[in-house]
Amino acid sequence: MNTQTPPTTKTLHLQIHGRVQGVYFRQSMLQEAHYLAVSGWVRNRSDGSVEAVVQGAPAAVEAMVRWAHRGPELAHVERVEIADGSGSYSNFEITD
């Protein structure tokens, strides 16, 4: 029987593919992260995808992943690659 308590913070690395640049994806993700109290970062990649690290309460991080599969209204998300992330973040920001 596992008696360990679940971690209070979850960190995931996301790579979002599809029509996700030039559609306010990063700004929309920033707003969603603030709403969900998730920290981390988001940036455009040269291959046309968007990359992000999201960190926070497990339920909030899962909500952020669900949002990433939809994105903002003008986006067309084809797929989201999800991996364990690392680091410690105090806010959410758009990086270059």
C-alpha cells in the first residue's frame, strides 16, 4: 500500500503543434496561466510550434494541458507533446 502524499507541485513541458503562431497563443496562454495560478513560461519555436513549461497544483496544471489542446479561438492545435518538466518558477512569462 502506498502511503505517500501526492506532490503539491507538478511541472510539465509542452510542445504544441499546429497553427499556433500568429494567433495570440502565447498571450492567451499567459492569461490562462494567471487565471489558473500556474507558473512557468511560453515561447515560439523556429519550427512553428509553441513550447511551454507549466508548474503548479496538479489540478491546475492538468487544466492548463486541456487548454493547450484547444488554444485560443484562432489556433488550430494538431497535437501536444507532454513530458515531465523541471525548474522552479514564481510567475508565468512569455520568453523569446
